Amino acid sequence: MNRPTMLFVGVDWAKDNHQVCVVDGESTIEAERVVDHTGPAIAAFADWLYQLAKGEPETVAVAIEIPRGSVVETLIERGFPVYAINPKQLDRFRDRYCPAGSKDDRLDAYVLADSLRTDMHCYRRARMDDPDIIQLRELVRIADELKGEANRDGNRLRDLLHRYYPQMLQVSSSATEAWVLDLLELAPTPACAAKLRKARVGKVMKKHRIRRITPSEVLELLRVPPLVLAEGSIEAASTHIGFLIPRLRLLQQQKKLVDRQIAALLDAMSVVASASTEQVETTEEPSPEQRKHRDAEILLSLPGVGNVVAATMLAEAAWPLGERDYPALRAHAGIAPITRASGRKRRVGMRRACNIRLRNAVYHWSRVATQHDAHARARYAALRARGHSHGRALRGVADRLLNVACAMLRDGTLYDPTRLRSVSATAAQEA
């Protein structure tokens, strides 16, 4: 097959330096070099490729294992077509060149370059994301990290309380609530709880607006006879808790701050989308940037989608959403099942090779949608009636929601439940 590309470049990406291999259309190695991971070195690498391309960067295709980063973004800005491949696919390609299992950076760079020459259809072309999407992706991942760290510290706190102070766990099912942390500071040990006054407990509960339990009931729970432990155990555990409390408060504050920033960014994108739509209705077709901002408004209109789900969808599935590629989106989210068939055996199972953040977001999306949307609830009930598990039924609901989302994104329309009801009624009458 004739291609306009004459040179193929493989970049074995690493932390400190990158191995580069350039091959021609006959698989002959034209050049090799090592590029340090510094701004001047990467810029010099791009200039070197530009010289090899004789001023025509579109004639040089670059293969790399990551879809974004300084190397990818520099080359795309210079006009080079950059293709990303999953490291697992690269491992399979390597077996064609070295069945014995040898591996080194030079070999990987050559495999990347030559496999791009022969199997370009297996690669995905990398694209520059919108600045708002880049910022949104970082905020979503920060929120995910903060949530994980808060869960770990919360588990440590509960373990320590269970060790010497189970009375505090009876006060609240969540030991990481803000008012429980304040209460722990007032009474870090059972001995301190025995001396705690009702007025001080009431002040803490009033500050946090806790009404499900009274100060008297709290004191009654805390003054249950304590566990008998070895001397020094209570002091050691309470000291550990004294260090955990400030960390938990900081994580909670940072999580709230990140959530506000995500909400503000989504609001700003929706405002830009609304303004762009009004302008486009009287002038011309929307630009790709306006379409991306419109995507935020469309996703937020779907049932079960809040700021976290919408932000995660836009951040982790920017490419399939931008392409309105439903099959790629459902595979990327882990919704599309995988089939293993051999001879008379055939098994259909859950797809586990996917984007975990996106899969979790889609799971919660479908779960909330079944609680607030009649169509999602009916589909979930039908799947459960057929004998499917809770998780399998939610994936079925998510599959339909992703299909609806892609159709809305293609048409540029917001979610309208009445339209679905009218279409269902019309189909029933025709039947």
C-alpha cells in the first residue's frame, strides 16, 4: 500500500532519556540516537526530525507508547503525525522480532518504528487535548488521589479506635466525620470521656448541626466501661490518632476545594457552550473547541450525571467522546463484554482491561440513573428478571446510556425524557 509517509520513527519512552530509531519503507535503519528528557534536547530532537523530513513533517510518522507528554506534544506542535500504542501490544509485536524473549531499549525503538510501518492501523493517532480538558483531567485525578488517601487514613483511624476506644465507633458509623474528629480531640481516651461535660459536647454538635443524636446519648455511649489493655497501649494509640486527625482534616478541605474547582470549570465550559450555540445558530458551524465545551453541557443533562461523572467522562474519554465513537467508548469504559471461544467452548465475561477511573464513573452513573430515570430503572429490572447479577444489570444500563450519550453528542441536543416516551408510545401504536 502506498503511503505519503517515507520514514517511520520509534521512540522508546523512558524517565531520563528516550531511545529513537528511524527506519525507511524497506525496514532499513536510517538513524538512531538517544534523547535526554530535557527541554533543549527534545527541541533539538524535533529539529533533527524536521531535517530528516526535508521540511515536510507529514512524511515522518512517530510511534510511542504514551498518548501525551512533552515528547508527544512537542512533535505534534511541529506537525509530525504521532501514533500511540498500548505497551501490551508492543510486547506482542516484539515477539515477532525476537521469539526468544530478549528485550532492550534499542530493540523496542526498532519494533515501534517497524510495526508502525507494517501495522499502522493498530495504532491510534495522538491529538492535542483542549486546555480545559487537560486541566479537568488533572483535577479529576487529584480528587481521586485525595479520596484514596482519605480512605486509607480513615481505615487507620477506625483500626486504632477499635483497638482501644470502640465506644467512639458507636457514636457514629463514620469515624472521619468532622464532628467526630472534634470530639476525639476533646476526649482522645476513655478516661478523658469520663470527665467530658455535656455542654462541651453540645457545643461541638451545634457547630456541625448534628441532630440525629443528643449530647446525653453521646456521653452515655462514651462512658461505657473501657477495654482493659497493657500499660501504655492507650497512650500510644491516642498519640497516633493525634497525628491522623490533622491529616484527615487537610484531605477533606483539599477534596472540597478540588470539587469546587471542578464544578467551576464545568460551569465555565457550559457558559461558553451556551454562548457559542447562540452565536452559531445565526452564523456558522461550531468549531471543535466549541463542540468540546458543548459536550460538557450535554453530558450534565443526562440522568445520573453529576459534576464528578461528567468531569471524569470528559477527562478520561476525551478521544472517543470527541469522535462520537460508541464502540470505542464502551470498550474504554469496560462496558463491552469480551468473548472467549474455542471449539465448542464459548464464554462471555466482563472486560477488565479498561480505564478504571472511567469504569467507576460509568458504574455510579448507571447506579444513580436507575434511581431517578424510569427508562433506566425499567431496563435494570428487565435484566435482573433475566437472571443477571446487580453488576451485570448496571453494565447493561450503562451500555444504553452510553449509546444515548453518543447520539446526543452527534446531534448536539440535550437529554429530553419526554422524547423517549413519545418514541415508545409511537412504536407501541404502530405495533
